[in-house]
Amino acid sequence: MIASLGIIVGAMALFVVLSVFSGLREFSLSFSNATDPDLKIQPAAGKSIVLSPNELQALKNYKGIQVFSGVIEERALFFYDGKEQVAQLKGVDPNYSRSNKLNKFLYSGTWLEPESNQVVVGSGISRRLALGLFDYNNVLEVYVPKPGKGLIENPDDAFNAAKLSTSGIFQVSEDVDDKYVFCDFLLAKELLNYKTNQVSYLELKITPNYSEEEVIADLKMLFKNRVVIKNRAQLNDALYKMLNTENIAVYLIFTLVIIIALFNLVGALIMMIIEKKSNLKTLYYLGAELKSLKKIFLFQGNIISIVGGIIGLVLGVLVVYIQQQYELIMITPSLAYPVQFKVENIGIVLATIILLGFLAAKIASSSVSKKLLE
């Protein structure tokens, strides 16, 4: 009874923790999914790419790409009402809002108007500069170093500058909110003196039902060795590695809990073997093979672990369902602890219970030996 109870608790705990981690993983990745495209084409060398007319036309005609957006990005210095802040100025074209979901994270104001001096800033930058929307009393100014070589004789000639108005403020995550200021593509092009069809990189959205690997292979053929193409996972490789490492660590920790519970199963089976020693002797002398006697306890141990695992899984699924429906545990007053029901977690728990239960029963049944029965 104690052995089966330990297996039930262990299976339930493992499933609940895996579901919680799946929810936290989905929650963490939702922010990167909002700001990162399906594919990003970066220059293999230098800070920008100059696209040929043939390359642009090929991108427009390629059915595997639903939409692509040219982006110009550079560090810039922002001044507002006596305060200054260094941030990434990111010039985007009208297609940008179609390749990602950043515009849905605006908590104040509106997205950029095309061919305007409007900007959308992160909430962290907005707080540091005490920046409001459409403030006509104080103007937001941006300064970008002019490209070129040689000594700077006049500081006024070293920068391109523009006066901006803030149309919106977004809030995604601390890193993004403290880093980016979005402006119109043409404004960024003018500030950086970029040529026609010159961009810092391209962001692409893949057409549904198209293979990502196939699209990447075709793009590599188009651009040859001029570019580096990364998907969303590669753009966030550090985040994915951290999440995968944490997932493995959590799984191993709670698998250890199940292993400890299965020690009780081994002990219970051995005690049962000792208790039924006389019955086993009778069967042995009647002609039962030693292998068959071992199978009795092997089968019994497997049944206990499988039934306990299934009961634990049912209870775990119930706990996850209650949290999803009724949000009993909260992180903040407005945010419930995220959990996600995944069929693969059921498979992981069942496979773990069956494998470890079999090993525990095998160890216990091995104590049935000729020496014991003689």
C-alpha cells in the first residue's frame, strides 16, 4: 500500500511539474515569438546588405515567403527635456507589422504612420526619459553618427539629427523595452545615409504549410555566401538552451522522487517473497521452474507500478485542468500560474514509471534463488 501510494504521488508530481514547466516555457517564448520573425537574413560580413533588383524580385515572387520586411538598425543617442538615452533605432517598413506581432503589445498610443517622423518606444526608455505621447512642448531628438573616415573637426557635422514625435509605447519584456525605438524605414535610411535597397537585415514570415528547411535552402541559393540565415530558435539559442537544461534538470529531480518511492516497492516485494517462502518451496519441488517463480513477482511489481502510475496521472491531469479552468494559483493578481496540458508529458511519465517499475520488480524478483528455496 505504501509502495503504491509513493508511486501515485511521484507520478502525479512529475506530470504536474512537467505541465507547469511547459506552461512557463510557452509563456517565456511568447515574448520572443512576438518580436522575432520566422527567419532573419543578416549580412555575413559588414553591417548591411545591398539587395540587387533581381534578389528583390525573387523574394517577392517566392511563394514560400508570405511577407518580408527590410529593417535598418543602428545605435543612436536620444535627447528629451534635458535627459539622454542610448538605444537601438530600428527603422521598419509597412510590412514589418505583418511579419511579427509587436504592434499588438502597444499599451499606449498607435503604431507608426508611414513616411512620418513618428516613433514607437519601449516602456523602459519611456520611463527613463519621462517621455509622453505627442508632447509638443518638448521635442524628442535623435542623433546618429555619420558614416565616414577621418578626424572630426566640427562636432555638429559628425551627426545626423532629426526631431521626432512619440506615437506609441510598447511593453514586451525588460530587455526589449529598454533597447528599441522604432521609426519609419525612410527616416532611418536618411539618418544613416543608406543607399537604395540597402538594409541592415531582412525579416521574413514563412507561408503556412511550407517547410522551413526548404525555404532556407532556397534562400541560400539566392544569396549564395553573402548572408547568414537564422530561424527563431537560432535567434534565441541561449533562451532555448536554458529552457531545455531546466526541463532536463526538473525531470531528473522528480524522477529521483519516483526512484525513492520504488525502493519501497522493492522492499515490499522482497518481504512478500520471504513471507511466501514455504509456498514457493512447494511449487519448486512440484516442478515449477525458478524462472516462472521469478515471473510471479516481476508481474506483480509491474502491475503495482503501472496501476499506481495511471492513478497518479489521472490525479495530475485533474490538478492541471483545475488550474487551467479556475486559476487557483496566481503569480500576480492578474496573471495565473501558467500550465499547459501536453500529451507527450503523459507519455514521458508513463514511460518513466513503466521502465523504473520494471527495473525495481526485476531487482526484487532476483532474490528468488535456489539458495532461498533449498
